[in-house]
Amino acid sequence: MTTDTTSQKLKKVVPQAEDFLPLLGTDFVELYVGNAKQAAYYYQTAWGFQPIAYRGLETGSKDSVSYVLQQGKIRLVLTSALKPEGEINQHIEAHGDGVKVVALWVDDATKSFEETTKRGAKPYMEPTQRKDDNGTVTLSGIHTYGETVHVFVERSNYDGPFLPGYKAIDKSYKTATVGLKYIDHMVGNVGWNEMNKWVEFYAKVMGFAQLVSFDDKDISTEYTALMSKVMSNGNGRIKFPINEPAEGRKKSQIEEYIEFYNGAGVQHIAVATDNIIETVTQLRDRGVEFLYVPDTYYDTVLDRVGEIDEDLEPLKELGVLIDRDDEGYLLQIFTKPVLDRPTMFFEIIQRKGAQSFGKGNFKALFEAIEREQEARGTL
């Protein structure tokens, strides 16, 4: 369960957000994947996630298998089908591996369902109670962009390892964590002229407010452009930037994503750390690949952002980007896609007071992505 430590500051930023849908944090993120066992091994070995729960044939699940991994307050659920038919395989065939469920931790899953559906949300899961010897969990859910869904999780009366139907696992194979703390934000890519539709969805259906907006003048290079608006709930614990393509000379990263994902979906998950140098060093040593940033970026970056606590040289060596706003500064870096399709990736972020999203780094970031697109032949 994710609690953003900066939420008190964000309350001042998003006073217009309505809290008819109180959200306590991100409960879990579920990915549908082709091989959950191997995906779990990757996130354990490369990312330092720890196995905490399992559901499969041994627990009575005949059609799917799931591994639950945790690091800090981040929970990943990796789910694969055990039979050829069904929703999971259809999702993977259309999209490849990708995020299906962004689960939100709430006090009342029934009320959350009622509040959102009466405002126009399409139901995904009627309020349902699941029970075992560890107590009761209530789940409900709604559809959002593409085939992504939000599941509301009410777990105040449950003390099991994850959810009813899962058993605790304590595998002997474990790797050291890399210092990831919580999910800072999750970015959704939507199609042409769909951004405002989903901004309105989060405002009307879920009571979110617009935190910041970027247009194609803010986010563009010589070749490509996109537009983005960041939506936040009232306490600032849940932040969803929504991206759409904008006209450019060549195919933007959003267009590439939509083409290979076959529709709208979660583009990246930003995960927070208290020491980005240590975290990224460990990730890189374990084989995680990051976007390349030219050394020339660092020639003038301190002129733009001012004094920082960190030594610039290790940031330069790792390719970490730096930006500042009125509240402080942030450090961020982006992986290459972690899947064979050029779709989902991760952002590692360390906030030193800053509440923003690295606007000053957009040009350097997008040029780095374009270099990867050019290598893939998709620019």
C-alpha cells in the first residue's frame, strides 16, 4: 500500500479535487504476462522485489497463476493463464505483457464502486467479498482507458499475505532490495485527441483535479511531440499523467506505444527511492538498461537547476536527469522498455522537495527515446 510522503504539500496544490472517493494509496499493480514464473524471477533478480504470495494449481486456481512480489510499499502481481482460452490470453495476444489492473486501496470498496459508477464509470467488477481464515477482503472495479481497470481494495478486516485465495511463499532464493519505496505516479498513453476525454473522466468520475498541463511546445523535439496532463486525487497520493500524441515530423513515442500495444495503456510506472545513485547503480549492475543521456547535458544543467546536494559526477556517469521547481529539485532516470515490445518502462525518481515532473528534462529525455526509436526503425 503506497503512501506518498509529499501528500500534505500536494493538498495545497490540488484544492479543487473532490474527495467523494477517498483513496489511501496504490494497493497493487497487476500485469498480465506470458510466463509469470519467469517474469517473477526477473523482477526478483534484477529489481530486488521479494516474493510474498502465490496462487495457482496448488491453491485451487485451475485457470491462472499469479506471483505477488513486494518492495517497500510497491506490490506487483504477475499473472499468466493456465489454459488457452480466456481474458488473460486475449489481453496478452493483443497487447503483449502489460498492466491490466491498477488497484487502489480504499476504506469502502462498495461505496467506491457506487460513487464512480453513478458518475458514469463502466463497471468491471461488482462489489465482491472474498474470505479465508485470515479474514475478509471486499473488491470492486471499474474500466478506464483501453483495457486497463481500477480495482478498489478494502482490506481493513484482513491480515493474510495478500488476498484470499493466495498462500504465503517464502522462497530460499532472494536478492537484496534496491531501495524502491513506493509508486510516485503512473502514466497512461491514450490515442489522438483522447487526453481531454480521460482527464474529464478522472475529474468527473473519480474527483481528481488537474495538477499540471504540458502542451506540444513543452514536450517536443525537432522530430516529435506529445501533450500531457497530470491528474491527482485530493490527498496527492495517486497521480496519473495522461499522454496523447501531437503532430510532429516523425512518429512520436506515444504513437509507437499505441501501435505496438494495440491501444491505450499504462506507459510507465515511476517508483521512488531515497538514494537514486545507489538504486540505479544496483539496477544497472543487475542488467537493467537505461536511456542514454549525452555528456553535454551536464555541461549546463547546474546553471539551470542551481546547487544540489549530490556530486554531479556519479549522476553524469549513470545518466540521471535533474530538474527544479519552486519546492525543490528532483532526480530522475528512465529505463529502456522492459518488454520485447517498445511499450512499458520504469522511471526511478528521487524527490528533494520538488513536486513537479521534470519539465526541464523533457527535451533531453525525448531525444534519448528518439535515439532508441531510430535504432528500432520506428521513428
